[in-house]
Amino acid sequence: MTKSEELFARAQKTIPGGVNSPVRAFKAVGGTPRFITKADGPYIWDADGHRYIDYIQSWGPMVLGHNNEKIRNAVITASYEGLSFGAPTEAEIHMAEKVSQLVPSMEMVRMVNSGTEATMSAIRLARGYTSRNKILKFEGCYHGHADSLLVKAGSGALTLGVPSSPGVPDDFAKHTITVEFNNLESVKQAFAECPDDISCIIVEPVAGNMNCIPPVEGFLEGLREVCDEYGAVLIFDEVMTGFRVSRGGAQERFGVTPDLTCLGKVIGGGMPVGCFGGKAKIITHIAPTGPIYQAGTLSGNPVAMAAGLAALNQLEEPDLYTSIFSNTQALAEGLTKLAHKHGIPMTYNVAGSMFGIFFTEAEKVTNYQQAISCNNEQFKAFYHGMLEAGVYLAPAIFEAGFVSKAHTAEIIDATLAAADKVFADVAH
Ligand code: PLP
């Protein structure tokens, strides 16, 4: 029995499924999740001492690579002064100023402790600000696990609120309209049917929770126009794309400005941090300046702010993104070429430092229905082969992959060399 197997068996006695977040349990691919003991740069190590090149990167935060020295030192230094005060600090001002500088549409920001809190609060704000109840989201987009966002999409058709988890009352879910990602017509139709009821559109500007699906041309611009026409709030959930698909996020990359933005992951440098913000005229409606309630005992935590600031300050490095992006492109393109060499149908998507490979005959994947139609058996075989070969990919076909500054050209080459052998096995 390996140490990971032993720990997994033990964990399941006191932790549901042995994990504190479901995807970690390897349900989609089978087998035993690796219990991790340490991480550095592009690598993580498991409890059995195996080293892996890591393309999960803690599900996105580690754009600078694991265990970044400046972030680590900032955390150590801040912790000497105390772990939490429950009172305002100068670090929170630095953070707000930094976020506004990097993402100018975020004129004012409120810190929270996770991406889920950020989206949940932004939605409450949009509802309170517009005095409307309904929200519009997209099939396959994930915005955390708040009730109104856990709503299943119906296959391509406009679906009015079917909860995707027991525990979400139908009465909540009925206010969530779900339409197809990258299909502007479905958005227009929803607004035509409920012109005065939809408070906001919330969208992952690059979908990263149904593998990696960038917006088709005109899609984000179209959402902006629809929101302007109907007086709805446009919310970009940049929890994943923020500081990752461009220094200023997807809104900078695609040149479309939302009213509100949600951030998480990179903004905490590895600590539990989220944030939402946007137009001052909207966000000042939250307490204490406005009546819409939002709060948090640990929000703006000084150690977390120190980590986040140390991360954001390093993003100014010239050429940082150019080099990460070209390595990401080389990886996704390289994997696809190798798959083809071994007769395995594949296509890929890349957005900055996010990538996705799809085991499919389709030339391009642009929506959820296509993403879920990929060959899961081939993916599973590839996944386990790569894991054996020392490459740690997300254990499900629905997750984007992440490349960091620490994934140098040599690391990408090593990954491709491993993939060449694994594809050969998968093909037989
Ligand atoms: N929004 C997006 C786009 C995400 O990818 C995630 C998490 O993966 C969330 C929100 C929720 O963030 P958290 O897991 O920090 O609550």
C-alpha cells in the first residue's frame, strides 16, 4: 500500500470522501488522489516522495509557480505582527489601490475570503442595485457554490431554474436563467422574454470550468450591449482569468469593460482571498455606505493581504506574460500534435496561461455540449499515464490547465516527451 492510499483510507473516516473539495477525490478518473507534502516552482511532491510537474497549480493561484520566495517571506513577516485584527489596516488600502491600478474598471473593491463569496456578494449587489430578482448565467460556467449559482443548464435550450444540487430550493433556482455560452442569440431571447426582471449577467469571460473555452468573437461585446440596453449589470467572474489571461484580466485582453468584477485565486498568492468591485456608483450600495449587506470576520486579513500584494507586485515584471503565454501555447499545440502523430483525435484551446486539450474529432470546441461529448475513456487513460510519468494534470475533463512562470521551455519539453510515450500507449 502506498502512503497516499493509506492516507486516503484514513481521511475517509473523518472527512467526507477524504477531501475538502470534491474534484480532489479523483472520482472522474478513478484511483487514489495523491496526498501532497510540498511544492516548489513547477513541481509538487506526494507523500510517497514522487515528484510531479504540476499543471493544476492549486487550481489557478500560482501564476508565479509554487512556494514563491517573495510571497513566502511576506507571509512570514506579516505573521510576526499578528494574524488578524478585525479592524482596518493600511495593507487593505494598498491592496485596493493595486487592484484598481491593474484592473481600472474596479474603481472600488471589497475583499472577501474566496471566489464563492465574491460572486455571491456581487450577485446580491446587482440584485439590490437594480431591484430585480433574476440572474442570467451560462451552461458550464462555474461561479462557486452559492445557491443561486448552482443551477443546472438544460441541453442548449433556455432553462428556467433547475437546481443542480439537493439543498438548493426550487424557489431560489427559479430566479436563475441558464443559457448557452458563446450563443448571443440565447441571451437576447432570454432578455426579450424577461425584459424587466434580469438584474445581471454573470459570465466567466474565458470559461475554465468546462475545460478551457474562450469567448467567440463578439460574444463579450454582445453581452455588454444587451446589459446596456436592458439596464442590467454585467459581472465578469474573473476568479480564474484575473491576472492570468492578461495582467488586467480578460477585460483587458478582450477590451470589454464589465460593471462588476469578481477576483480570487491569483489575488491571494495562495492564501484564501477573493474580492469584488467595479463602478463606484454601484458598489457604494453595499454596507456601510449603502443598504445591501455584506461582511466578513476575516475579510482583508493582514497575512492574506501581504501574500496577495507580494504576488501582484511581481506581475509588473516585463515580459512575464509573454513568456508564460508562449510556453502555454507550445504545450497545448505540442500535446495536440503528438496526439495526432499517434492517431488520436484532439483539438486544443489556449487563453493566455490557461489551456485545454479535448479528445474529440471536432475542429474547435466552443460550448458545453461539445466539451461533454469528448472521449472520457481516452482522457482517463492519458491522465493516469501522465500521472505515472510524473505529470500532474487536473483529474477531470472539465478543468482548464494552468501554466506558470516556473514552467520553463525545458519543463514543457519534459512534459511533451512524457506525453509522446503515453499517447503511444493510449493509442494501443
Ligand atoms: N468562479 C470561478 C470562475 C472559479 O473557477 C471558481 C473556483 O474554481 C470560483 C468562482 C469559486 O472560487 P472558490 O473556490 O475560491 O470559492
